Amino acid sequence: MKTLAQFPSHFFSGTALAVAAIVAVAFGISCSQTPKVVPPPGPKTYTCKDRPIKIDKIYTGKGVDKDPVVACIGVYVSWKGKHGWKVSFTTSPFTSGATDIDDATTPDKLVIKDIGADDVGFKYSVTLDDGTKYDPQIIVMGGS
């Protein structure tokens, strides 16, 4: 024969209510502290903008403040630093076809050209007036 579960007779009805409240609160707290699953962040959106690059010896091992530089078709890339530097590309990423740039080159000639659908890396060298040479690169984001 089955019987209903009952509190022992020495429990008061208030005690049963208090025990039920404690159990309910404990269950509520443990559920509210369950870690929430956060979805991973989506892909980062890249904002195309002009890319000024600083040249200086203080950028140890690089010679430039950004390496690699990511650029998009149609934006300007420029270099700035103490006089006496030269930037040389084997293959030009610019609409003007320029492969040698120095502190006298005007930035309006340094617009990134259309390289097609694929992303392309353009290695270049930076040579300072004391002969120190660095090999950073520009990555051009291809069109869709």
C-alpha cells in the first residue's frame, strides 16, 4: 500500500513552509548562476581607409609602425619619417605603377590598384639614410 510522504509529527506547518522556501530559493539561485552560452563573435568587418605608415628605427625589426599593412583597392598609402628614406617594390601595388618611393613622393600617386578577386601580398623594402634595410609588406584585399 502506498502512502503520501509526510513530515514527521514534531514538525510544525511553518517549518515545512520554511523548508520548501529554502529549497525553492536554493534552486532559483543555482539556476540563475548557470553559465550562459555566448555565441562566438562573427567575422571582423574590415574598414577600408587611407593607410599612413610611419618609418623610424624605433620600430625594432620592422622599420615601420604597421607590418603588414592591409589596404583596399582605391585607398591611398603613404609613408612618413625623417628625411632620407626610400621604399622599393619589386611589383607595384599602385595605379601609377610606382616602384620607388621616397620622402619627396606625393601621396596622390600612391593609390592601390585593382588586383582582381584574390588578396595579394606586396613585399617591399624600406632603406633608411644610414643604410639600414627592412622588409615589411602590404596586403591588398581583392574585390568581390
